[in-house]
Amino acid sequence: MKAILALEDGTIYDGENIGVSGTTVGEVVFSTGMTGYQEALTDPSFAGQILTQTYPLIGNYGVTPEDFESGQVQVAGYVVRELCDQPSNWRARGSLADFLAAHRVVGIQGIDTRSVTRRLRMSGVMMGGISTELTSEELLRAITDSPDYGDIDFVKRVSTSARYVWPALGMDVSHAVRSKTSENDVAQGPGTLSRVVNIVGGLACEQRVLRLALVDLGVKRSILKHLAALGCETTVLPCNATAAEILDLKPHGVVFSPGPGDPARLGAVVETIGDLVGRLPMLCICLGHQALGWAAGTRTFKLKFGHRGANHPVKDLTNDKVSITSQNHGYAVEPDGLGKYGFEVSHVNLNDGTVEGLRHREYPIISMQYHPESSPGPWDSDYLFRRFVDLVVSG
């Protein structure tokens, strides 16, 4: 079936329908990731966006249930050069074509995605639409009549409606302490670290079980899995959780997750972060990092075409090390004004110099603009989860 992709500047691309027939409108963006298409499709940070993959062949290793980053596909539409119809991988449980159809995704293939990417790089990301049923003129009118991406509160759409607990897994031996205790013991008090003592090789090994609160602005499952692997039991809360509700849980630390949309719309989240500064160790990721920037006394601005992919170099100013990072964001934190409340830049993007991380000079608070869970992407920056856990344990 024929399909068209239209950009709000009037550019039209003719191609072939993938997924299901219909019409969809959203902000058209591109990602340079060569793999990780299923993680991207289910990443809540892509809500409201039509995702264009720059890598020409997509779907060659199929799809698998283990690679879901949320409970559903989040993108508004999908654009690829060529969709592989014969995937080959031992993990595959189906094809990407069937996956898109099952999740009611309107997509298009057979167009020059290099041309789309160049146009977005030159003119900036813009609204667009994909349709199998409208003429180009009708689709352009539908785009014009749709609200702009920045005018929609996508966080409320993707956040959990009710709290839930993601349990800890295993034992983080880096925080294990030898004990003379000869039998299993569990002790937990309000606001104190749990102690779980296990007999390992004839020695009692005491594990500190950390209880975290996570405010869901669009969390990826990989973040919860990383925290669980480090011995953290995480209570996930809706995006409108207040500081009082978080403190009532008596957590050892709090995390503000990534998510979609314009951070300037997150006034209530910014207020919650401000109320928690100095009261709990804090980790803020991507959209959470941007909200922290607002709480720290500065603002955010929209990037021309954003950072989306798994090949972005970032320098950690605390140790001068460079990591290749996975990123998915369209806004960045202004560096001016950060010193007002004791915050400073901890990481910078080596491509354009934008702020990639913050830390507080006095309190155990860190943030990063990129995705330390690296799903998809390299694992260079997963050390930041351990850095946060160290802050929680010592703080």
C-alpha cells in the first residue's frame, strides 16, 4: 500500500506503508542508532514523535519480549529506508513488520531517509505526518491543525497512574560487609538501611538493601533493572507525586526518570525536586535532569535537531574520562545561573558543548542528560548507577 510522509515545511516523500494503514501526526525526529529499534519504539521519551531511523536496514534481528522498555509502543509513527522481512537471530520471537502491525503503528518505508535527516538537520525538527488515506494537501492541513509537540503534556500520558514496586535482585558485592553473625538476619527500621545477612563460603555477608523512590516521568524498564541489580528496591510513583508523599515512604534516595516533552511544562515536578534538595540523595536522568536544571535556578532550551542515538561522546569533568553514550532528548540545560543554589556542571557533550550532567557541591545529588542504562547503546556510562548507590550508602 502506498503511503506519504509530509513535513510541515511542505516537503512530501512517497513510499510504502508498514505497520497499519491510517494517518498519524507528530514531531519528526531522527536517531542515528544502528541497533536497538525495539527499545526505541517502546521508549516513553519518544511519545508524540515520528521516529526516523538513519541506518538503512531496520529489523534484521527481529523482536523479542525481553527488549520492551515499557508496556507498549510509544512512537507516533515510524520511518525507515528498508524494513527487513526475514530476520535472523536466536533471540527473535517475530518480525518487526508483524510487531508494528500488532501494535497499530502507522509507518513508511522506501523513502530516502538521508534526505529526511538532512532536512531536519538544516531546518530543525518539525511537525509532520504519515498517511495511507489522505492526499498530500489534506495531510499538510492535518499537520497545521494539530497542536505543536511542545504544547502537549506527554509526561501525564506515559507516567504510571498508580505506584508499584520493582524488587531488588541478587546482591551487590561491592557494598557487602563481612559480619560475625552466624545466621540469616533481616533488620529494617524507618529511614535506616535494611540489613540482609547471607552465609557465603562460611562467612556471613551483610548486604545493604536500599529502598528508592522513583518519580515516573516516562521511565524505561532498563533503569529499574540496573537499580535492582545493585540491590535497590524501587517504588515507582506517578509524575505528580509530591515531596511529602515521597518522604512518607522513608526512602534512602530518590530518582527522577527520563520522559517526553518540554521540561518547561513540569512546574510541579520542579517544585518537588526543589523541596527534596538537601533531604535525600537524588539521581535525575534526561528529562529529570532538565527539571533539576530548572530547580537549580536556570532554564532549558530546545536543540535544533536534538541528540538521538548511541554514539554521543560525553566528558566527565570529575575524572576527565570520555564515554560514548546513548541519548534521546530534544532540550538542553542552560549553564548560566547554576551556581546560585550550589550546582555545577559535571559532564559536557564533546560535539556541541551542551550540559550533559550536574552535581551539587554539598548535597549528594547528581544528574545526567544522557541514558546511563545504555539500552540501546554502549555500556560506558552505567558506572553512574553505582556512583549514585555509593552516594546513597554514604549519604
